[in-house]
Amino acid sequence: MNLKTQEAGHQRRWAALPFLLAGACLPVLDTFVISMILPTIRAALGADAVQSQLVASAFSGVYAVFLITGSRLGDLFGRRRLFVVGAAGFTLASLAGALAPSINALIAARAFQGASAALFAPQVLAAIQALFGPSDRPQAIKWMGTAFSIAGALGFLLGGWLIAWHPFGLTWQALFAAYVPLGLAIALGGLSVPESKNPHAQGLDPAGVGLLFLALALVLFPLAEGRAAGWPLWSFGLLALAPLVWVGFLAFERRLARRGGSPLVALDLFREPAFVRGLVLSFFLYVAYGFLFCFALYLKTTRQLSALDLGLANLPFALGFFAVSFAVGRLSAWLGHRILVVGFGLLTLGWSAILTSVIIGGGGLDALGTLGLAVAGVGNGLVLPSLIRVVTGAMEPRHAGLASGVLLSVQQMGSSLGVVILGGIYFSVSASGDAPTAFAWALGTSVFLGAGAAALAATIRRPATEARLTARVEMPSSGDL
């Protein structure tokens, strides 16, 4: 290969990177945007508490279940192909959301969005691994982290701004309509990404996917519908059945591996204590994120804020996240695995400040609460990238990609449960008309989870050098996904 061809290939890779990063950021952006516009959706479509929760959890739940399968499809049929197909599917699902005539139609569109995101999002890291060499890959990964923090900050503002602008008379529909040209641009831009496959790609596990979906549904559905129905007997029956299905899923995966198949999850990963603890920490974190869902409802009720003002009220959290993203690498090198203790400690401290503000003020958010949001944002910015380093750094390099995939799935499952659990607490208490007390109970749950996570993070005693951790994060083996 001559120098001119190498230079052309180098330029093509960097030209394609923005489209890959935009695709990776869509699920992140959506998480924050939806929390801002849910009060508007609920009022406009007459949604009840359960339906409001499903608008958020339908996306994250379906995304979690199909994430690993989406990655394997990319390995088998080409990452560019799956990236483009997934982005196109997300575009169509967004159009369906914008045109949804009812809350149930919107929930179905959200599930379609989650399935589409599971096709394109996991291709990003795999494509970066395949396209960029050891000298360029760290810079590409760094841009990915920066893009995530920007997406978080924009997410709080975008939903509120679109509703405030209400183009063509649209309110919440404007968000889904905005996804259409964005998704189309990402799909078309994805055509410029050089194609790559994995010659050692693993097969699919449709039965495992079905069991995982059923196991998650048996937890989410009775927790949401059961509370709304006054906890009838069937809700407890389904919850009692859920552990049996989870055990059945694990047994099936173990048997499939023994027969030489390709299980959805390699259970050998769970022999590493640091990996298991990292998954538990991630689960706690994403369940605790349910406070964003409750926070928007709380501010809407107590202060009658517009959608744009709701976004501005949450901005300190996003800015704290964004500000620390530029220093997290150096802090990680200095603190090592202890950065998780610091990060979860700051999250807990920030949430505690917000909780104190709510208890003292009884409504709205004062300077202490605003400062608490910023501190929680800094803690969030420390924890998110560090969890990936700790989880994948505990594994052999050949399993780093699989570890990352399992981590992302667990995070999205936690996100689904967080909306249902914390949202359920909020709606149960607020039924009496006391929104501050309802939010205090929901946020108190996040404080409890954050404190527990900080304590658990302190038990991770297996330090690893930053070079080892970084190498395993930045070069995941996509064939193991």
C-alpha cells in the first residue's frame, strides 16, 4: 500500500468518526431528553402513571435485551450495514412516535426505537476497534467520551427548547420529529464508514434472548401495573415467577455453552469478583438515575415550570458531568480504582444536598439543591467511564468486548427498573397531593443506593495500572460481544 492510499484511508476513517459518534450519542441524548418532556407527554395524551413510566422504560428495556445480539449481528453481517440499518430503523420509529395518536402507540414506537438502537449503537466501539490503529484509537475514544458529555448537556435543553419553540404547533411531537432528519443524516453518513466484520463471530442465541426478555418483563410489568391496580394477587404471582425464569435463563446458557453453542452471556465471566462488583455498581447507578424522571415531575408540580425551564433547572447536573470529563483520565491515573469511591461519594453527597433542599424548602429548588445537582454531575462524570475501565480491566483482553456488552445491558436494565421503582414510589406518595414528600422518598432511595455503591466500591481491592485498564477498554474484542 503506497503512502497516498494510506493517507486516503486515514482521512476516510476520521471523516466517518463524527457519524459513528453521533450514533453512539443518540441513546445518551434520548435518556436525558425524555425525562424533560414526559410531563408534557403525560398531560397532552392523558397518560396515567404506568404509561408515563413505559414511555421511558420501553426504550431502555428493549435496548438492554437486544444489545448483545445487535453486536453479534454486526460481527456476522458487517458493522457498517447494521449501523445503517439500525439508524434507518430509529428514524422510522421516531417518525411513528411523532405521528402517534395515543399513548399506547407512542409506547410501541419507543420499543421500536430501543430495538433499532440495539442494532446501531454497539457497532460504534467495534468499528473504532477495527478502523483505528493503536496510535489513533485513544484519540478516537477520547472524542467519544467528550461527545457523551455534550449529549448529556444538550439533552436537558433540547427537549425543553423544542417544546417552547413548538414548530408548526407541535409540542412533544417536535422531539420525535427532530430525530427524523438526525437519524437520516446518521444513516446516510454511516455509508461512509469502511465495512468490517469479525471472522471469528459467534452465533446467535434467540432462545436466550427470549428468556431474558421474559425474565425482565416479569419484573417490570407487575411492579408498574401491580401498583396501579392496588397490588392484586396476580402481581405477586408474576413477581414470584420471575426468579424461576432468571434461574432458567442461567441454566439454559450454561447448558448451551457445554454443548458448544454460543450463549448470549458467557457465565465464566462471573467468576471474576471485580467484574461482578462492577456490574452491581452499574445496576445501582442506573436504578438511581430514576430520580431524573421524578425530578421533572416534581418541579412541574411544585413550580409549574415550562419544559425549557425544566431543562435549565437540570443543567447544573449536565455541566458538572461535562466539566469533569476533561480531567477524568488524569484523575483515574492518580486515584486508580479508588476513583469509584470518590465518584459515588460525590453522587451521594450531591443527592443528599438536593434532598435536604427539598425537605427544608418543601417545594422548588434553592441554591443548596442547585449546588447538589452540580456535585452529583461531577460524581456521575467520574463514575461512568471508570466503571467501564474497572469492569473490562478485570477480564482477559479477549473477553473485554463481551464484558462491555454485558455491562451496557445491565445498565439499561437498571435504567428500566429505576423508572419503574422510583417512579412507583413517587406516584404512590404523590397520590395524596404531597409532591415534595413523594420526591423526597424517591430521591432518598437514590441516596441509599449511592451510599451502598460507595461502600461496595471500597471493597474492590484488585488495583490495576491505568495502562492496563485503558488498553482493555480502548481495544475491546468485538468478537466477544
